[in-house]
Amino acid sequence: MPSSIHSSSSLSLGKLLSSKSSDNGIEGATDNGGFRIQFYGDSICRVQISQQSAFEDFSYAVIAQPEKIKFKLTEDAEKLTCHTSQFQLNISKNTVRFQFLDSNGEVINEDEKGLGTSWIGEQVTTYKKLQEGERFIGLGEKTGHLDRKGSSYLNWNTDAYGYHSGTDPLYCSMPFYIGIHQNHIYGIFLDNSHKTFFNFGASNNRFASFSADAGEMNYYFISGKSVADIINSYTHLTGRMELPPQWSIGYQQCRYSYYPDKEITTLARTFREKDIPADVIVLDIHYMEKYKIFTWDNKHFSNPKAMIDEIKAMGFHVVIMCDPGIKIEEGYEPYDDGVKQEVFIKYQDGENYAGQVWPGWCHFPDFTNPKTRAWWASKFKDYVNLGVEGFWNDMNEIATWGHALPENLVFDFEGNKSTTRRGRNLFGFQMARSTYEGTKALMKGKRPFNLTRSGFSGVQRYSAVWTGDNVSYDEHMMLGVRLVNSLGLTGVAFAGYDVGGFVGDANTKLFARWISIGALSPFFRGHTMINTRDSEPWSYGEEVEQISRNYIKFRYQLLPYLYSLFSEASKTGMPVQRSLAIDYTFDSKVYEHLYEHQYLFGPFILVAPVESTKDLVKVYLPKGEWYYLFDGKKYNGDQEIIVDCPIHKLPVFIKSGAVLPMQQAKSNTQEKTREISLHVYHGVDDTSFNYFEDDGNSFEYQKGNYNSREIKYLPQERKLIIAKAEGTYSSPLTSLKVIFHHHVNDTLFINGVEKKLVDKNHSFFSLLEKYDPINDPESMGHENVKWAETNYTSERIEITW
């Protein structure tokens, strides 16, 4: 170790002294440290830079392993050069700098030549040259704009109650971004859980940088031809979600708090009586005895099993709040047992750390200790035996009154002890892991639903993420959309926000607009805090109730499409809610502040969120052709249009060539359908969609018990092909309706049998024109709609016209 490691001046790697290659990379020694290059595939390169004699191999975030790939290493007087099939890495010798190029020799990403990687004391920073026209997207749950150029950010998980549109940091840390310039796309993931900083040309015009307060410079460079490629590779590294239970993607109703138990059962009955679909009622902290986790308030919830059974009979699941603080109280079993088992975070002298939160003075489990994770898991047995299947990890930044968690606390790190400085950003992630792994084991084949407020890269393996304590105003509604878009870019496909806002009181127009946007988000939950107005769908008057009913029903009609998107996310990491930067990466319009909120819900549905105060909005339609959802009017893309947006009409457009599997609205996801409809929108280019079914509740799909079918729309061949089903799951579907939008034919052939198209608008969707459904109540885009009906079979179905 160099004697100057604690110098206050900047110290760089220096010159290359020696190097050697291995099966999966290169190592080099320099004047002031060393580096290690490892390949995790042809498109992923890990760069470690350290002043220590050995390199760190432990990571909670990364689950992939280095791979033996074919690469060519050459050397001359000035540099080492490593070629993979996807990129070229140049390592200069004097001084050491890293440069990534494509197969044509064009720069993708490179160190700033005068700065490179250097240390100031323990802090280590890598400086990257700003490329001409470079944009930066990602970093997960960060406020600010889609294009992060000119901004800087801090990763230090924080309880950010009532945060505003410029607050940084928030609850989660995802130190991963995507760089875009001159037809090049790459990703950088900084796998260091200390306090980290990202600067994308803020206050300078020379570099973008990323730094960590301590530890190694340990980052992954990812090359790809598209943003989707980068996300796929990043989630190969950090993992992907398992399929959540289907009920968890229905509507969830929460408030801080619903009690006593009679209020819960009344709430459930009201949803059913008012014909508003819903699947979940969420219990906040007042279900507990004096806010103590693993207890029930015997006064307000004298028989929780009876309550849970009663609402389950109405098709509801229960999700319960899980806070990490264990109250210091003798006779409270989790406290007594936790002290005995030594599972709590300690000071360096061995005393258990105590901090104040809802129950009072508390200890906190050390989830970086496998013994603690097993202990935590065991405590959920009583909840699971009662029939609870959903768990909400809150206050896990760690949040305490005073907001000053000591930095000298000891975290176990699987036996390699460290401090809060390394462990704070990981606490929520490892709590979510512990809850998910524990309840999954206890539920014996059923999928638990798990939600977290705090996390780190890789948390998508264990939990959905919601954006915390937002505020009831339009700016926050729009910010929530940007946050979910950005979380999707960083591997978190199951994400959402509190519809209506947690802090404060939404007005009628704001709630109506928010629920319409939330219906087209991955995680859909209405929530508000104590001492605010009621915020259920019927709480804002008859008109808003009807608007809420229709948009919630629309979500349930889209469930075959939506559930298939979750299946895709589990395989590729592709988000459900997709920033337009994914599909239209080099279209400068999608980064303009006026349009940066727009997103694709899956591949085919374009959503243009708009404030509740506006009745007209400017929408940007990217390249292609688009159909307005409400009347079917076709628009050419690559243009800006003005759209009416009265409170009952959220601007939504369907992409030409779309194939949307839909169903009749159900009161909950347990009501199975026997009829599926395919809405086919006329286009000129081939499209495809993978339709996925399974039982929606177990892990049997991982053993092949699913039904997956590729649906191909081939307009030049005048064909729609539904491929033969893959998997062993027996679909309950018996009837198929094919609904053509903007096709002019009167007949078609289904597996060679002629069918007359019915020239009557048909859909499973309607929205309001004030209190009456628009025009034809059965029309989704009622211009030029025809449909045909046939039996549904697992064999190949070919439709020609």
C-alpha cells in the first residue's frame, strides 16, 4: 500500500509496471495500485481499481459469475489491447487509462486522459471524458430530468418524507446509468455500496464522474446495440424478479391506517357493492400493538384470522406493514429472542445499537448476517398461518427519529465485518431479501408479494419498489411518473407510487387524473396518511367514482397483456413501464422536458401523463403510426399534436401493429375468464407479442407449467399467427375474439375456415363522457372496428384475410 494513501492531494494509478492475462481477463500493477479486468460475457467487462494488494470478490448486488470468453490480447509500447466480439478495450501504459471502442474503432466510452481514476484520501473517483452530444439516463429513484446531463447525484439512502421535485438523495440507491451519444449506447454500474457520487458534467464541461467515499473502484462497463440490450445485460448481472402473484398487480387500497377490523371488512364490501375491481387491502402500522412488529392490536383486531378469512371470501388479499425496529421491551418475544440470539446491529464495543422510531427505543436486525435472516424469517410463521401473503418493508433506510444513523455501527457482511458506511445503502435491500426468502419458504409453493421503500441494485430479485412518502399535488404526480420510468431503466420492473399522494389532501380533479395514470403503471396502489381526507375511489364524488371505476376496470381488462409483460420482465429485465428513451433512444424530442414523462406501457400503449389542471396538452408521437384510444383516429408519428384532456380522458395512444390480449373486467384476479380477445391495430410492419399464462400463484411455471404463445402480426402477408402453446399449463380459455381496428375486409379465414367479420364495434372497454360512456359503449377506438369469434385452442391458429 502506498504511504500516500491518506494524502489530501489527488493520487492517480500512475504507470503500468506489469500485467498478466487469465482465462477471463487481465491484471496489472501500477505505480500506485493495480487493476483487474474480468469479462462477464462478450459485452460486459468488470473494471476493478485498488490500492490494496488483493481485489474484492464479494457483492450482494451481482449474482452473475465471470465467464471464459474468446478474447484477443495484444501489446505494444503504448498500450494493451483486448478484443472481444462486441468491443475493444485499450489500456494505456503511461499513465493507465481505459478506453472502450466499437468494432469500427469509434470511442464508446473513455477515461478523461488527464484525470483517469484517482484517490483523495479514501475517496476514489473515475473521470470519463464527455463525448459530443452525450446524454445520461438511469440511476433509478432520482428526481430531476430524464436526461441527467448537467446534474449531479448522491447515493445515501434517506427517509425523505414529503420530498420535493429536487430532493436528493431519496430512499433507494441504484448506481447504474446508461450513456448515449453519436449512435453509441453503453452502461456503467458502480458496484460499491458506500456513499457514492455521480456527476454528469455538472459545473464542468470536461468530464462525467462517479466516485465512492471508500472501498474499491469497482465498475462494470456494458456495451450494446440498444438500451434494451443494456438493461438485459445489467439484469443478467444483478438478477431479475420472479413472477409476482397475479393478485398483486391488481388494485391495492391502503391508508395510514385502516382500523378496527370492521373498517377493513366494510371497505372490502364497499368495493364489491360499488363494482370497483380490487385485490388487496393494505394494513399500515395501526394493526400492531403499539407499533410492534409481529404483534396484533387485540383491541382493534381481536380475531385477525376471522377478518382475513372474511375478506378472502370476497376475493381480497391482505398486505401488512413490516418495520425493522424491534422495541426494547422485556417480555416482548422478538426483543427477548433477538437479544438472546445476538441478531441486532451493534456498536464496535459490542453494545446493541438503539434508535427511536414508531414503537419507541428499538434495536435493528443486522440483515447482512445469515443468522439474522433466518431469525427474521422464522418470525413470519404466525402471519403466514393466518393467511397473510403480502409484506410491506418500510422505514428501512434505516429511518430513525433524528435522521442521523451513527456511521460506526458494525455490520456482519457474511462474517467480513464492516460499518454503516458500507452497510447503510444495503440495509433495505437485505431486509427485503430476508422478508422475501423467509415468507417464500413458509408459504410452501405460493408466491409472496413483497414491497420495499429502500433498496440497492439487485433489489428487484426480492421486491417491488414504491416511491415513498409523496405529496398530493400535480408536480409530485408527474415526478412519480419520472421516478418509475427511471427505476425501469435500472432493472426494477415492478414499481409505482401512492396514487392520490400520501402527504396532504388531493382535490377531485387531481385524484381522478392520478388514478387514470396509476391504472397504467406497474404497481397500482391508492394510499394516504393519517389525518387527511378519505381517499378511496368513491371519496371524491359520483363523477370521480365513475372515472375511477372505469380506469380500474380498464386495468383489469388489460391483465392478460400486463401479466405477460411481467413474464417478459422476469426473463429479460425489460420494464413494464418504459421510458421512450428505450425504443426511441436517438430521438431528441423524447428528452425534452415537455415530453419526458411520456412512456410506453409495454410495447404498444403510449401514455402521455398530464397535470389535472390542464384541459389541453401537447403530445409527442414518435416515429410510426398511432391510434387515439378513445375514437381510433390515426396519427402519423414524428410530430407534436394538441390533444383534449378533460379529466376523464388521459391521453393514450395505441401503436400501429399492436396486438393486445384483453379480457372482460373482473372484480378481482381470482375470477378467471374463459374468453380472450385480441385487439389488432392495422400496421405496415411485422410485430409480435408473447402471451403468457399460468396459475398466477405458484412457482410451478419455473418447472414448465405455463402456457406461452408468440402472436405474430404479419400485415404484408395478411396473416395473424398464434403459435402453438409452449409449456404444460392447461389454459382455461375456450373462446377467442379477434377484433380488427382499421382493417377493411369483411371476411377472413381462421385455420382455413371462412368467418364473416361482424361490423359492430366490440370491446371490453368504455370510459366516460361526463356520466355516459363515449358514443358506442362497447368501443375501444370505435372507428372502423370489426370482429370475429372462434374456439380457443392450444394448437397453432392462423388467421388470414
